[in-house]
Amino acid sequence: MKHARQIVIEPIVSEKSYALLDQGVYTFRVANDANKIQIRQAVEEIFNVRVADVNTLNRKGKQKNDRRRRTQVKRPDTKRAIVTLVGDDRIPLFES
């Protein structure tokens, strides 16, 4: 069984994710093999909040050109979790 910090890797910092903060919705990069139940338990354990809903999405890695080697390189596939918290729960890490 994975530790909570191995499931939730890092928060996603973008304009779209910051726009959702007012609604109690947070976005994280998570382990590719993690399911919604594991993500829910990990977020609740790490940040001591109650999770209402978890949505996940898999993102394919892009093909990029490596100019030095003149080859194409594939970026890794990633998985994101969009986590909605219960009521007035907040994660202070994101609050400014």
C-alpha cells in the first residue's frame, strides 16, 4: 500500500486552478495508478480536511523535439485529481 505522499505528488498551479479555489476545489498531480478512493483518503490525511468529490483525468505526454540530438522525445503521461472539499474546509497551503 502506498503512503499518502506517494499518491498526491504536487499541487497544480495555474490560472484555472486558482479560479476554482474560491469554490473549495483544488487540483493535484497524483500517481498514475491511484484511484479516486486512494486520492480521497490521501488528501484527507495530508491536509486534515473532508473531501466531498474527486474527479480524475489522464493527460497524455506531448511529443517534443530535442534540438541537440535531432530526435523526438515524449514527455511522461500524468494524472490529475480535481478535489472538491466539504463546506468551509480550506487547504491553507493555497491561501495567500
